[in-house]
Amino acid sequence: MAYLRRRVLNGGRVRYDAWYHDAAGRRHSTGTFATRREADQAARDAEAKIDAGQWIDPADGRVTFADYVQKSWCPADTWR
């Protein structure tokens, strides 16, 4: 289920954070928006992608530099 969080910045501006839960139950943010309507739409879009099976976890593409060097860049080299 998607939900919004209202934040008031130091200057008095109001911003909205849109949050949703993936299929595994982990919480993710779709970003920060100036209006409640934009935040609500982004959260609903993210949920629709999950329901349709089109959602891709943003953390799946993260690779450390050390892993990249050892596995892709020069896998045959031995580092001392």
C-alpha cells in the first residue's frame, strides 16, 4: 500500500515524500514532490508496476568497484 509523508522545510515550504512497499514487504521511496497530487500519482504508478510484475528493484543493479574489477575488468589477473 502506498502512502505519503508531508514535510515542512526550514523556509516553510511543504514537500511530499511518496512511499510504497514491494512484493517482499520492503519500503521504497519514489521521490520528493512539490504537490500532494504528484506524490500520490508516483506512488500509485509504482504500485501498479509491482502488481503488473514490471517493477525492478533499484538495488539489484548496484555493484561495488571491487567486484567489478575482480569479475569484469580483469578477472584473470591476480592482485597482490
